[in-house]
Amino acid sequence: MAADMEQELAELMRAALGGEDVAYAAFLRQVSGLIRSFVRRKLGAGGPAEPEDVLQEVLLALHLKRHTWRASEPILPWVYAIARYKVVDAYRRRGQRVVVDIDDLSDVLAAPEQETASERDIERALSSLPAGQRAVVTSISLEGRSIGETANRLTMKETAVRVALHRGLAAIAAKFGRT
């Protein structure tokens, strides 16, 4: 059903962008129901604004930004992204923080990249470094420590840690062809 809705809305928007007013009215009518339930869910009872007010803001933003939608891309992620921004704006106007569940963004976030370097490749790259640079690069790049934590752990100045990190990464890049 979601795929059917996606396809139908995309076809209506393509026609609307081609100048068909009837298609644009149908698009707005159908998308209004989707946005209304989304906004109500995000604002909750006693939220920072009336759902209908936010709905109107979303519809206005869709109208003003309709030229930014790429006809070759899915339309619902574009619609929901605009709706999310308008919900966040409603919270901001009231000085409230909003936490957006990462699952709500799964359709617009890039998939995690797969690691391309094996442990053996990493060990080979690190073994090419002098001991001090290796310790700094390992601490920051592999173990996730900050510059300050690394400096304390290795009893070095933060400036020296930054220099060692830069030189170590540059040496690895030069040796393994990534500049």
C-alpha cells in the first residue's frame, strides 16, 4: 500500500509540475491526510502548536518548494522531511527541545558504509609508523579517544598529539596511495 501511495503521489506531483491544476489539488488533498496524522503523532497532546497550524505550514512549504523535488526520486521522504522541519520549528518557537527518533529518518539516511580495510591492512599501515605516531593514531582513530585523553594517557602535550596524529595519518596516506 505504501508503494502504491508513493507512486500515486509522485505521478500527481509530476502532473502538477507539468501544469495540471486538478492533479495538484488531488496531490494536496491526499498528502494532507498523511501529514495531518504525522504532525499529530509528533506534536502529541498539549504540544507546542495546533496540529492544523503546523499542517498549513507544511502545505505552504510544499507549495513553495515543489520545484525542489526531483521527479526521479521518491516523493514521500521529501514530504516527510519538510513536515519534520516544520514540527521542529513549532517546538523551537516555544523554546522546547525536540528529540527525533532515528527510525523516523531511516528512509532518508544513507545506509552505513561497509568497512573496506581489514584488520591486517590496518595493522600493516600502523606498523609502518614510528612508535609514538602509532600510539597516537591508534588511540584517536581506532580507540576513539579525544586529543586531551590521548595526551594524558601518553603523557604528551595536546599540540604534540595533534602533530603526531597529522604526521601519522599523512604517512599512512602517502604510503598506501590515499592523499
